[in-house]
Amino acid sequence: MVLTDLPRWDLTEVFPDTGSPELAAARESFDADLHRLGEMFDAHGIRSVEPRQPTVADSEALDEVVAATNLVLEQVRVLSSYLFGVVAADARNDEAAGALSAHQTRLASLSTLLTRFDAWVAALGADALIAASTVAGDHGHTLRRAALAADHQMSEAEEALAAELSLTGSSAWARLHGDITSRLTADVLGPDGTVETMPMASVRGLATDPDPHRRKAAYEAEIAAWEGVTIPLAAALNGAKGELNALNRRRGWSDALEPALFTNGVDRATLDAMTTAVVQTLPSFRRYLQTKATWLGHGGGLPWWDLLAPIEAGEPTQVGWEEAVDRVQDAFGTYSPTLRRLAERAVDESWIDAGPRDGKRGGAFCMSIGGDASRILMNFDGSVDSTQTLAHELGHAYHNSQMVDRTPLQKRTPAALAETASIFCETVMVAAGLENASETERLTLLDMDLTGATQVVVDIHSRFLFERELTERRSARTLSVDELCETMLSAQQAAYGDGLDPTTRHRYMWAVKGHYFTPFYNWPYTFGLLFGLGLYARFVEDPERFRAGYDDLLSSTGLATAAELGSRFGIDISDGAFWQSSLDVLTARIDEFTTLAARHPRQL
């Protein structure tokens, strides 16, 4: 399927271009306000002090500091989103890359101020400050988390040095990964013997191509291309994880996972309960993969290149952009007119950069650009999976719109909760598609849904196992390319088991994903999927009651822990039974898929 004229996003609403006077003025204003914020911190003694009861002057200082910090954070959001968006859409824009690098340098000093704020709150006591100030009360969750974060701080000078060095350390390593992967191309062999050089995002998109020969050729081309860049990418990963381990030791964290749990507002017992339920359900996913392999004509496990292959039991599953948009908007309308209008607005106001191209970052993301507006980058390839991705990212945009009245400090949503709306929107899409589908249509739609679920449950479990092993081994020494590959293959074997053809596992998945530069970035997606399924079950039970509370929940994801928010809908995330009940929904879909696959074998 040839996709042309896919829409690009419009960032001129933010700034006309990277050389515009408007951007220069915004950067100057940010620099001035950041400097004033530093002076304010110094004047009020906002830093680590001896513990004491807060005074009236302290309450007044907090009110002033919180207001000024929110102002600076709002400027950060706009500037960061714009500059990152320009670079993500075009890695060859050296002017934007330079501006982004300079901006990140300024953010190091802001990071230092925020750690000083945490230490000051801890010394005076979050609860005492909250009791004495309305502003503090409005930011109560932020202050309590600040006090807890202060327990894992180095000295002020060490934290400032760490922030500064990160610019040439972990941040630079992550930027190197992005620069290499966004410019990487691969040579895909065509059935007529010709070779087509394609951007990596397009090559990976061929994993959903209806032509099995095309999928396999893309996989082989991808593996060959990654092999050529493993040395710098291994250096980047080793460098970032080495820095992380050193800082975690200095800050008193027990391991690399502990700070990620804190950042996400989830305790280890909850993660263990979820992981246990996932491991217990892996045999069901392996059964799904084996069934799909049989349907596609393979013996044994599914080859890697067919993990995302579409099951076309009826009409071809490739869709054009206009049809994808219509499907998403119609499905969103089954939930609420408000959600549908958000999807319509995103298209009408050019929020979406849709198609893959050379120099554009792979994958997909959504970012707030200020107010209730967002921008979405994706690599639409005409697959049903890409349609789901569109729904997913629009879910993030809807979430952003619900937080418009919150301050920047109140919007600091942990990743585990940031996936709530996106997964919920995907679930709405699946439910809408299945509602009036024939058996063959259900087979196709169930496969689409289970393909995504397999990535979020099984593949992310493999990534979790890989990163845990990587951080442990990196504490002793750097890992070679072969060791990284072996660790990745071992993790995939543990997760996929006999559901996957062991000779086709992807040894370079550690190089593909930039996620590893954010510690334990991946497991919150599993949390989000299963939490979202639990929320959808509450919606089905009582739609009107759910709608009445759902938007408020989204607006509050920076104001409470995951456990507190879940309890609003009767969800206990510490109970393994909750996670198993969500996974049981997927198991039931696997059972139906297996039955339908046997009833409707592939027509050759």
C-alpha cells in the first residue's frame, strides 16, 4: 500500500521557526525568569536547612516560590516541546539541535533548584507547610513527594555537579542514540531482486505488511543495519547505565528499580503482584503465538518477523489515513462526544505528524505544547496497528486537555498513570470494532488487539528482565556488544518461551529502543494496559457513573498516588487478583482467537 500526502504537524502556533524573534524572546524571558527564581531561592534560603517548624515568613516564601516555579515550568514545557518536536521530526536540523542542547544546559540549573526545594520542604515538614498555606495545600501531593525525594539526595554541591555533568553524560548518550537511530537506513531486498534503501522507521513498519516475503526481507535488512551501529549504541547504553548506577549508590537507593518505583508512585509489592500475574499468564500468550504461527503456515513458534503480521481472514486489513481517522473518531464517539471532538480537533488543527521519512524519529509520542493543545508524532504505515497507535496518542492528548486547569507542579504525572487515558482509548477502539463484527472480522480484530497486548505484556516483560540484568551486571563493568545481545536473547526466551521461533529472536532490541535511557521506562506500559482494562470494566458496569468521575481522575493524576486514584473506582492495585482479572480479559480473547482460527483457517 502506498501512503502519500500524510499530514505533518503545525508547530508555528508555538513559534514561527527556530530562527524567529518570537523564539529568541521566549528564550530570553525564560533565562531572566530562571535567574530571578535562583535569586528568590537564595533570598529565602530555599535549600537544605536544619529541621524546624515553619514560620509565617516560610509560608509566605513558599507561596512566592511555588508561583515563580510554576511560571518557569510552564515556559520549560513550551520551549522543550517545541525544540524537541522540531528535532524529532528532522534530525538534520542542526539549528534546532543546537538550540535544544543550549536549552537543556539551562535546565540543569533548574534541576538543581528543584532539589534544593525538596530538601527545604523536608526540613520544614510537608504537613506543617500544608497546614499553614492554601497554596501549599493545593500542592500537597507535590510537597509530600518532595520531602520523600529529599531522603535520596546527595549534598547540594554534588547534586549541582551531577546535573551539570549529565549534559555530557546520560543526556548526551541518549541524544547520540536518537541521532544515530533517526538517520539509520536499511537495504530491503525486493522480490524482483532490486534493493530499496529505506529509513529505519519505514523498515520496521514493514513488520505489518500483508506480504510475508516483504516482512521477512525487512527483518533481515533491519538486523543487518543494526549490526553496523552496535559499537556506538553499546557505548551509549553502557555510559548511561554506568552513570545511573553511580548516582543511585550515592543517593542511597537499594537498586536501579527503586527510584523508578518512586517516580511512578508505585511500591515494590504492587509491581511484584503485577509481575507475578504476568508470568502466570505467559503460557496463554504463548498459546496465542503458536496458534498464529500455525494459521500463517509455520511449524512451532512464530518467527520474529511475523509477530506483528496481520491476520487477514476476510478483507485486507490495510487502511488509508482518512479511513484510520474515521475509525478512531467513530469509536471515540461511542464513549463520549467530548472525546470525539478532541480527535476531530487534532486533525483539523494539524496536531499530527503522521508519516515515516528519512531523519524522523521512529515510534510515536504525544506532547503538550501549552494550554489544552498537544502535538502527536507517529509513523503511520497503513496497518490496523497504526490506527491503534493513533487512538493511543490521542488518548494522551485527551489526558493533557483534562489537566489544563492544573499548575505545572500539579501536572507532574508518573508514567504508570500517564498511560491511563491512552490505553483506555485503545480499549474503546477494540470494543467498538468487535461489537458488530462477523466471525472472520472478529478473528482479524482479536489478532490486532492481542498483537498489541503481546507487545505490552510479553515483550515488555522481556525488556524488564533485560534491563534488570543489565543494571546489575553494569555495576561491575561495561558489557560488550555480544553480552548485550546474549542478555537480550535470554530475556526474550524467558518471556516468549516456545511461542517464538528461537532462531529468529531479535538480538539487537537493546539497540532499537531509546527507552533504556529512562530507567525502567517500559513496565509502566504494562501497568497502564492492565489498569486501563480494569477501568474499562468499571465503565461497562455503570457508564454514566464512570463518565462522571473519569475526567476528574485524569485531571488528578499528578495529585495522588496510583493506589489512591484506583480506589476511586474500587480498584486495589496491591491485590494480585486485580491484575489477574485484567489479564483474564486478555486470556478470554486468546481463547476466542484460538477457536476462531481453527474454524477459519488461512485461505491460500
